[in-house]
Amino acid sequence: MEIRSLEDVSADFEKMEFVYDQLLPQRDWKLNLYLYLMGIPRFGRGMYPMVCHYFKGTKKAALTPGFKCLYGNLILGREVALNDSFCVDYAPIILHDYAKLSFKNMLLTSTHDFNNFKRVIARPIVIEKNVWITSGCVVLGGVRIGENTVVGAGSVVTRSLPPNVLAAGNPARVIREIQRSCPA
């Protein structure tokens, strides 16, 4: 089975929403089937241990002590740095090549239904190539951060950000355009 490109898969995931009727669900069978049909390799699951989906050509995922993810529902490109971030990954979190997360960040794909706290609604997060999310940031579900973007310290990203910008604040907004290039 041929493995699809990271860009194709992330475009499909952005349109998906996952709804759970319990607080800590088993891995969604529809997601498992979708990933199997997409040709994405699966390497197991679990609470806290680092379990990732790797693509052909994936090299080096940098982690530091303190990194945590709930379900290992991560899809990583080449040379991704996660440091001591925390991922609530009910829905997939996709990090393209050279994406860097500095210290103490949170990536939260899920929220609770206001009317029924036991119901969890999750949407994927897509972080494109060469994005740098600096320290103390929160990224919410349903967000896509564009290529070469830098997110300033302490920002809360509630909406998608375009490529080649510096964004900061709560909620994060574009401060200015920047020029960064992807490492070779």
C-alpha cells in the first residue's frame, strides 16, 4: 500500500471532527479505518508513552523530559522538536517537517460540550513546515498554522494563522509578515 504525502493527509484531516460520548474514549474505530485506508503506518497506542505515526523519510523527533501526550495520535514529519509540551490528542496532531515547539506548550484538540460535560468534541491541529511555536503557547483544535510562521511566547492560538507571519497575543493575531526559509 502506498503512503500518501503529509500535505494530502493534513488537508483531509482539517475537515474532520471527532465527537466522543465519554471522557477517555478508546481509539475511534472510524479514525483507525481512515488511517489504514490512507496507508499511514500504526505503531500501537497507550496513555503517555510516546507513540507516533511516522512517514517515509522521517528522521529525528526531539523530545525532552516532561513531554506528554494522551493517545500518541501524532503524525510527524522530518526533524520535529516537541520538547516538554503537552498534547491532548483526541484528534490527530500533524506536525510537518522542521516544526519546533519550545518549552511548556499545550496542544489541545478537544473541548467539552457546554450542555453535556461527558461529551468531548475534538478537531485536528495542523502545524505546517518550519513553524516555531515559542514558549508557553496554547494551540486549540481546528487550527492550521501556516508554513514558516512564528508564534510568540504566551500566545493562545484560537484561529488558523497564514504562512510567513509573526503572530502573538491572546487570542493570537498577526503582528507582521516575516521571511524565514526551511532548512535544507
